[in-house]
Amino acid sequence: MQRIRLNLNQLEETLLITLWAKALDSKLPVPMLGDTHSAEIADRIDYDFSTLKIKDSLTYETALRSRMLDDAVRSFTTAHPNAVVVDLGCGLDPRMIRCHPPAGIDWYDVDFPEVVALRPQFLPESTHLIGADITDPDWPADIPRDRPAIIIAEGLIPFLPSDSFQLLTRTLTTHFTTGEIALNGYTRFAAWAMKYHPTIKALGIKAATGFDDPRIPETWNTGLTLIDEDFLTRAPQIAAWPQPLRALTRAMSHSTTLSRQGARILRYHF
Ligand SMILES: C[S@@+](CC[C@H](N)C(=O)[O-])C[C@H]1O[C@@H](n2cnc3c(N)ncnc32)[C@H](O)[C@@H]1O
């Protein structure tokens, strides 16, 4: 098999972290996500994934948070079968295949132009592709405004400089009439600590800021209302995690402050 060499910058290369974590999960005896498409995509890329130094904990966490975000997409698209789904910073994630949305859904995958240009080679299924820097407020221009929208941002927020996530929420709530934003949130500490993460360090990425209180986005006057904050530490799937990760995660689950430092899924209505 001819493997494809990618020509991406460091920020774009972060897609390899999540892709590889999902690929590793799919090979576990009890996968959290079971995304064999990510494994097939990774097999076709000419890259030494071992240089990412992905720890088991990151594999489990990434797969579970992705599953929780997929669940958010499934429940929104079941309730709104004419919705648009927007996957921001989609990388090479085959989320639409995993979610298998109703036929009336229009799915938009958004990332830098160099990244979305790769998707047809690896993911021939048809989603609408938008190649843009999402800190540019004009990127949603081609997406219908008048349908309910669910916007997913997985693994994206820490790479957005300073207040650009706040500006992004304004762009979204100005463009779309109604909908939901679902993302994995990072506290200020978690965002700061990311720059010491071996994988992020290996890629030379400077992580941006996070927020602790999930209600902070409600104060930005962008029309967001918190729906819920779900901690991975309290997810039932933790029961299938190996020891000592399971015991450590269970111990963390008793404290909201500690749970917040781990992965959490935040959903906002607008
Ligand atoms: C860690 S990867 C996550 C990829 C995907 N969401 C997943 O879960 O597999 C972060 C992605 O965000 C994209 N990204 C970061 N900043 C962006 C920006 N300003 N505009 C568009 N895409 C961006 C990167 O190119 C990369 O594909």
C-alpha cells in the first residue's frame, strides 16, 4: 500500500494526536469508541506515530470524550432531523461515519484549507468541506443560517489564541438562528499544563487559555446558556478502564474541582 506523506504545519499536525489515539482505542480489547476508520486512515499515512508518545491515559480519554461528543450529535440530530452539523477543527476525524446522521442532515467539516484538502483522499464520503481559519469571522458564510445547528469542537479550544474562542462563539451565535455548541472544555490550569504535555511539546505547540467556571461563556453576551457539564471521571464507561487508571479516575470523580481539571464535555444552547 502506497502511504501518503502529509505536508502540514505544527498546528495542523495536532490532528495526528487525536487520529492516533482513536486508532489505538479501536485496537483495545474493550474499545471506548471503536473507530476502525481512524485506524485505517492512520495506516495510510506515512508518519512515525510513535514520536507522538501517546500515553494510555490519553488514548482512553480521547476515545471517551469523542464518544460523548458523538452522543451529543446523535441526540441533537434525532431531535432535529433537518439540522446542520458543523465539526470545527475536524482534522481527519470520521465523525459523520460514526454518527450516521439522518438523511435530512447537512454536515460541514471545517479546518485549515491544507487539512480539508486531505479529507477526500482518506474520507471519500461526502460532507461539505470548508477550508478556513475559524478565527476569521466570515468562514460560516456558505452554511445555511435558518436551520438548527449543532457545532462540535473537539480538541480545538486550547489551540485558539487568547480570546478567539469568545469571538468564535459570537460568530456562531450571530450566524445561526438557534442550536447547540458542544466541546471538550479545558480549565486555565489544563490549558497551561498542556504545553508541558510530551505530545504537545514534541510538536512545539504553544497552547492557549482555558476557563474554569463553565458558566463563564454565559457572561460573554453571545447568547450562550449552559446545558450541562459532563465529567469524564463520572462516566459509566470508566468501569472498563484498566487499573490503576480506573482507580485514579474514580478517586478524582468525588471532587468537582479535580474532575474539572480532567476532560469534561460542555454543551451550550443558543
Ligand atoms: C487536536 S486536532 C483535533 C482534530 C479533530 N477534531 C479530532 O478530534 O480528531 C485540532 C484541529 O484543529 C485545527 N485547528 C486549530 N486551529 C484552527 C483554526 N484557527 N482554524 C481552523 N482549524 C484549526 C487543526 O488544524 C487540527 O486539525
